[in-house]
Amino acid sequence: MIVEYIRYRIDQVDAEEFEAAYGRAAACLAVAPQCVEYELTRCVDEPEWYILRIVWTSADDHLQGFRGGEHFAAFFAEIKLYVRQIEEMRHYKRTAVRGAGGSVPSLYEWAGGAEAFEGLTETFYAKVLADELIGPLFAHMDPGHPKYVAMWLSEVFGGPDRYTRERGGYHHMLIQHLGKAITEPQRRRWVSLLMDAADEVGLPSDPEFRAAFTGYIEWGTRLALANSQPNASPPMQAPVPHWGWGVAPPYVR
């Protein structure tokens, strides 16, 4: 992905119409397959300055795909009056220096930290071992397995990176699933029992947390199912996924 920044200097008397024009033009960005996201911001200290940020799938997709495509004409018709007020227009590549601030608690913190996830996995695996459908998959489970899965979930949801440091990270988790040929009914039972355990141990029940929590569990178990099939060839090295409030790993076509 590539990020385009366009810096405008707009007379304050024209500000309302400028924003309205981009509001209309944004409809073209919203349907353009080359556009990932967009945002128009206005400077508080010097209100005549605006910055438009557009994330494109690539620079070529912007310059050739979007500008040569069906949506550009309508987009440009809305904002062409302001092109002369552009002070800077550049493409930027993202770096590894990014992250969330501390104003919003992580899912790990909201859930109650390590103790909450350890309680969850202890209760969950007791249910698993007693279950006739998925119990056999865990018949020879390491006694420490519930604690290790709690470490994994803690790291995924924003807690300490203990699973990476102590257990081998993504690669170690991946090899636990290779060749297991997990079935869809087994995956669904795993999810169902985990959700029952979450209720039983009192994990936060607010819709925002449960939606994010369930989102990861669905994503992770579907990935595990795919990776467990006999013909699977997943990447052997990757970072542990980091899951936030309504945030999934980047979509790759």
C-alpha cells in the first residue's frame, strides 16, 4: 500500500464549499477498487490548511488504475476548482514505526489481563476434554497447554509477548495444527465451547469486546482449519497477529 498526502491552502470563505466538494468526491473514492481509505483533515492552528490523506493499493494503481478508470472523471469534476490551491502532493511509503496510543485500553487489559485468560483456558479445556467430538484431538494434551494458549491469546489481544519469547511465536503455534485434518464441525464445536467458557468465567460481555474477541476466534480457527489440511502449505514464519477493537490483519488479494 502507498499513502498519498495532498496539502491544500483554502481561503476560509471557501472552506465550507471545499469540504462539501470533497464530500461529494469521496463517493468516487468509496467505490474505487484502488482506494483503501481516505480522510480530509483541517488544521486547528491555521484553519486555512487542509490535508487529504488517501491510502492506495499501490502508486501505480492510483496513477494508472484510478486516474485511467471509470471513477476519476466524476471525482475530478467535483474538486478541480481547488487544484490550484494544492501546495504539496506526494506519495509516501509506510514504515514499521506505527502503533496505538495508550488512551484506549487493549483488549487484553479490558478482559482482565493474564489472570482472565488463564481462567478462560482452564475452564475451556476442561470442557474440551469432556467433549466427544473434539476431545479425542486433545487426548494427549500437554498439561501446560491451557496456560500456553492463554499466553498466546494474551499476546494476540495486546498483552506481553511471552508466547513469542518463551514458546516460539507463530511458527510454534502453526506446527501444532499441521496434518491434524480438523473438520468444520470440530472447528465450530471448539468455538462454541470457548464462548461458553467466556460466559462462565465472566469475560466482559459488552458488545464491543465480544465482537472483537469473536472476530479473532473466528479468524484464527478458520485459519487453523485450513492449515491443518493434508495439502496445506502455509507460510512457516510470520508474526503473532495483533488484534484490536474491530481491527483485523490487512486484507491481501
